[in-house]
Amino acid sequence: MFQKPPAVSSALRDSSQNGIFPIISEFTRPRLSALRPYRLGFKFEVEHQLHKRRTTKLTTRICASYNPTPKSPFRRQESHPQNVDLPEILTKKKKKPYPIPLKKIKQAARQNKKLADKGIENPLEPPKNGLLVPDLIPDAYALLDAWKLLIKGVAQLWHVIPVYACSECSEVHVAGSGHHIQNCLGPTSAKRRSFHSWIKGSINDILIPIESYHLYDPFGRRIKHENRFQFDRIPAIVELCIQAGVDIPEYPSRRRTTPIRMIGRKVIDRGGLVDPPKLSSSTNPSSLVDLDTYGATMRIPPPLSSEIPRIAQETMDAYEAVRFGVTKLMKKYTVKGCGYCSEVHVGPWGHNAKLCGEFKHQWRDGKHGWQDATVDEVFPPNYVWHVKDPKGPPLRSALKRFYGKAPAVVELCLQGGAKIPERYKPMMRLDIVVPESDESGLVA
């Protein structure tokens, strides 16, 4: 890329009266930036012009070309901090923050309104226009397979690794016995001085079930409060895979061949409303048991002691694959979450069932406050305390600031013999030596 700023000319000699013709020399100096590397070179030009009098023009230019610095062939390793705090627990007396800044949401709304006022259709791309994204269909099948493997692995490890849950709150602990940290917020916690009331946990305490309505046509009729029982409730991850291209005979989905058309918020052409097909009696509902955690520990037997490390590592890999697949699909396919409760809906618009009972639900007549969902709402990590010695003494409240946390599945697989992914080590605080109870006051 050559730059040619304005030239600075100077007449060296003017002696036309003595029979010597004028020679004009131009020196051009480009304006360069000190932040970029350049190559410098000289370029000479000689121009002749014959018009009654001979004129010779000698020009010297300095040319600079931008040469970007080549990237290093060695990939820089990502550095993880030594210790990190967990995400802040949001209060239930406020609405959840928007994943997308509100300023950008308003800008997009104003742009759509301008197009609607002019009668211009929205430029929709797949899958926003109802069509599938062919490149994401294999990812949807891979996500569904990883989800099945995750349920199977957690159910097997549940038989050999003790899991405890509080009967009064949502606290879960993976160790030989429950901890003694006084952080229970249940209804009768005052009588127990905030100690937890531990009972034997289940697989749903490790994999929190997040369900969503299954829709044959996500762009069709919206679910109303009166007809909500006409639709099946299935895991939100399974519904996301179905809308991304996975074909399950028991849960059919409409596959469009022509895109929908919208002007503003109004759908002007959706290809007609189609009722879902009636399922034949030949369908086998038993093929769906692998897609849900319900009854998984009853139908899956405990593993052999020699296979526990292998199962734990496979479960850890499946957990990472599920989280990666959900993140990838949610970048394209719309998932809505309530800003007040844990309800999730997979589709372009939320349903109209009046089931929200959280903060100021009377003002909304029980309707959900829909906004874009996050990955943690569709696939909750469910953080638990990390225990360095599962058979050691229980955790205490006095040493709470020295303990770390990890997702329940990661802690379960870690005690089964799996390797810890690097991104979970900072929050588990593995490099901190837990002092004795009488030494905790002496630590800075």
C-alpha cells in the first residue's frame, strides 16, 4: 500500500536566460505511523515536455508499503487465575439482568420499527426464518448422544459415591457425610441454627431437571394457559436438539421448506397453520427413557469397582461436550428464559401459561417475564463445596472462606478418579492449605 502525500517542490536553478532550461526537483516524504512496520524505498521519475521550450522534471519519491508482522506459529497458552470467586447469587427480589445489553435491544427494536413503518420485511436468516441450519445438524446429534452418556454415567457413579441433599433447601453435598456449614435458608432453619437437614440425594440433585414444552411448530400458535396440558414437557436440551434437526418419532417437528416472512413483530406468511400428526400405536415410548433422568438410577445397575475411573472420565468428557454443544446451538437458536423464575422455553417467543409465582407475579397476572436465556439457565452447573478428603472430617463454618466450589458433576467425577479440567481448578482453590480451626484467626 503506497502512500503519496502532497509533494514539496523547490526550484534549484533558473537560468533560462543563459540557455540552460529549468530543472525542477520534487521530494516527497510520506507520513508514516510509528505503530506499524513499513518498508521504505526510492522511486525516481523523469518527465520530458516539449512545448516551445524544453522542460525537464526530475522527481524523487520515498514510497512506504505496510508489511504486517507475521503471527507467531506458537500458540499462546491460556493462563488461569490462581483463585476465582463463584458467580454472585442473584436476589429473587429483582429481575435477572439481560444477557444482551438493554441499549442494543432498544437499537434493534428501533431498527425493526423503521423497517416496519416503510413496509420493508425483516431480513431473516436461518434459523430465525424457520429453516434449519445444515451445519448444526451433526452438532445436535452429538449433543443428544453426549446427554444420554452423561445421564448414564451420573446414574452409575451415584451408586458408589455418596450424595446428600438438604430436605429444607437446595444445598447438595458430595462426600461421605454432610458438611457442618451453617448456611441453610429453609423454612425451619432457625430451629436448627442454620444447619442442614441431610437426606440421601438423587440424580436430580446433581443434574437439575430443566424442562420445556415441546412444540410441533415453534412459529405456530402460542401455548395458552387453558391448553397447556395438551403439550408434553421434555428436557430443554432435548427440545433444543429437536428444533436443531434431530428427528425423534415420538416428538415430531415441522420442517419448513419455505422461510417465514415478518414485518416488524408481525408474521405475514408462515406457510399456514399445521396440526401435529397423530402418533401411531407402533411407536415405542421405551426408547425415550434414555433422554430423561427420571428413574435412571433404578434402571442402570452399579458399575464394577475396576470400571469406576473409566466411567468417571467418560462422564466428565460428556459433561464438557454437553456444555459446549448447548453453547454452540444457543448462538443460533433462540431460547427464552423467565427473568424471575427458572422457566425456560425453546422457541422464538415464550408461552402464555400463567405459572410464574416469583417476585411481583401479581402485577404480571402470573405471566413470565421472557428474555434471552443463558447457558446456565438451560444447563445449570449446580455448584457444591469441593472436598479434598471425602472420608475426612466434615467441613466447618469457621473455615468456609478456605473452601472452594465446583459443579456437582465435576465433583462427582473427581471423586470417581477423573482428571480435573483446567478451567475448574481456580474455583476449587486447590492450592490453598486449609488451617486448623484454632489457626484460622491467625491467617491474614
